[in-house]
Amino acid sequence: MSCRVSFQVAEARETAHEQHQTVGSLPTDGVLQFASATPSAMSTGRRTVPQRRFQRGCLVKRGEKWVGLFRQDVRQSDGMIKRMQRGITLGDIAQMSHRAALAAFQPYLDGVNAFVPATPKVGRTVDEVIKEWRKHIAGSLKPSTMRAAESHIRHHILPRLGQKRLTELGTKTLQSFATDLSVGERTRKTIENILLTLSSVLRTARSWGYSAPEVSMSDLALPRVAISKESPFLSADQMQQVIEAADEPFATLLTVLSMTGLRIGEALGLLVSDLDFRKRVIQIRRSVYMGILQTTKSRASIADLPMPAALESRLKDFLVSKWRQNETGLLFCNRNGKPYSANKLREKKLHPILDTLKIPRCGFHAIRHGVASELIDSGAPLTVVQAQMRHSDARITLGRYGHVVGDSQRNAVAALAQKIARPELLIPIVDINNSTTVPVN
């Protein structure tokens, strides 16, 4: 028996030497080092997949370091397994013997040999995955988010991609989908929102173990950003006219919107307890969508906004004489003690007033745009406007209201023009804010 074992060991040493896969001389400690496992194939009748082999790796010297080499099976985004070579630095040769390096290398090999990639779930169609997504994920979304997602799914994703398998949704397929969406009057923003909804569904599917390629938005060629139309907004005079023409509680609601720039959903979600008359601030903590209380649009929307003296007086009078008590403690509620629907208020209250005043019809967001425009026009710094509007990034404020030319900008440009103009054309510059003459050097 001992003779047979000795013969097998000797034969193995000779084979390893012929392959020239080990570095340096063969170890004298009785531990054999073979070449790292090479990829092999196993036919399944339809395709070739990697076949697992037990690995002992390869220990090599690189400079002054011991380096262990092995191969690892890595699952790709399309669900296929690719065998890739890996290397791990084990330590300094001067401080680590060959035997110690082998001992340090062994835990890595044990982990590789024990790892068996989970079999991906393939063959599912987009329609089937969306049904699961609706069942398990949709209920956790905000009502407003879910409504937008459902619109994207019903009108765009399912009609065009519903019968395709997840593994087919590569860059080429999604590029064709985006190009198809760009036909018509859809804006780039609308196309991006549809793709983001699809991306959310696919990301969830991958987390469940389904195979689906990963395609980023930067991989797709989307239509250029068109010249956007200026958003409608109400001036301060128009806001005042609308407030005077409204009855309660709508008049006080319009006053809150006009003096704070709140979104209509945030104003409808205010509780009486959100009014801090001692600190003279209004706490924004929730919103209303389709008559249902929900969280704010984003984390940046949660804030304490200053309460002007005029608004403070108006709110105190409203709470004493016009406020309708309700179990939730809403500042504004309907006859049933429930939150108002912004759509119904716009159709039944705002539009009739605008028609009477012969002001072009618009939504409540025109008041928010008007507040920001008036603040910029009065010379408020962009950072102040950003804080009041609660935009997460100043670039959003600049992008939406950069067209507004404030008094400080007008005065600065006028001063520059005076320096450049011919002397006979010079005229005194009047500061619009202070109504004083600005000297020109």
C-alpha cells in the first residue's frame, strides 16, 4: 500500500513539472501545487456553459510578494457565468515561508470551491414581472408615484415590451424603445420618466434573482432638450385680485400660497398644529394628493418657512371665525372633514375666478412660479429663493427662474451701459428699489 501511494505522489510531481505551472522548485513539504483550473465546457444541447472543477490554485512570486492565483465564476448581467482569473496578494516573501503562504491562500480557495452560483430565473416576460411588481411593490409607493408609474406601464411599456423576455432588454432593444417614444410630441423629460419606471421594475426583478441586462440612461441616445416654454405665473397684482375675488376658506388658502410659495398639496396638508405663531413659522411636513395625505415630494421639501406678519394676522382671524373643525386637525378641509382635492378646487374655484378677472387660465403652480419670480425681481439672492422654494439644488432654481431679470441685475447692466455709451447720451440712473439717483463715474 505504501509503495502504491509513493508511486502516485511521484507521478503527480512529474506531471506538475511538465506543465510548468508552478513557480520555483517543487515544494519539499509534501504539498503539491497544480495549475489553476482551466475553463472547460459542458454541452446542454442548446448552449455551452462552464463546468465546475475543484481548484488548488497557483502560488507565484511577484516581485517581493507571494501571490495566489485562481479562477472564479462570475455571473454576468445577462445571466451567463464567465470564469475569470483572480489574484490575491498574501504577504512578503521575506517574512512568509512557502508553507505559510499556502496556508494563507487556502481560505480563499475554500471559498471559491464552496461557492455555487445560484441558477438565474430566465424566460420571464416583462408582462409577467410587472404583474409580480404590482403585487409586491406597488402598494409601498406614494399614490402620486404609483399613478405616474401605472400610466407609463399601461400606455407605453406593456404595449411595446410586454411580450419580450427580460434577457432581451439589452441596449439595442431599449434604444429602439426610446426612439419609438420620441416619435410624436413627447418631451425628453417624459421619455426619461418612462425609462426610469422601466428601470425601477427591472432593478426589482434582478433583486429577485431574474436575469436582465443592466442598461444605464447614458447608454441611450435620447432626443435633444427642446426650447421650453416659459411657465405661466401670476404677478403680485394678479394674486391680490384673485384673493379678493375668492370666498372663505379658499381666500385664506390662496393667501397662504401667495405669501409662501407652497405647492398646493403642501398647503392642503397643513394642520393647525403646523402653525407656530410664537416662532412665526409654518412647518411643512406632509402633502395631499387626490384627497389623500402622503409624504412631501422630497426630503428637501420638509422645512420651516417664515410666516409674514400679514399672513399671521390673516391666519389668526381665519382660525377664530372661518376654520372648520375636524378630527385630523386640517387647516383646510371639506364638509366631510377630509382634505380637499386640488383638481376639484382648480376646476370649481380657481378657473371661474380667473375667467371673471379675464386672467388666462392656469393651475395653482402658477402662483408658486409667481412667488419665485417676484422674489427674484425684488432682488432676493438665488440662495434665498432656493430655500423658500425648497429646491434640493440651486441649479433647479436657476433653470426654472433664470429668465427673471431682477432690479439689481437691471441696475448693474444699466451702470455698465452708461460707462460704454457716448457722453452726450448719458442720463442719470435711478435705482428702482430706492428711487435714488446712482452716480456714474
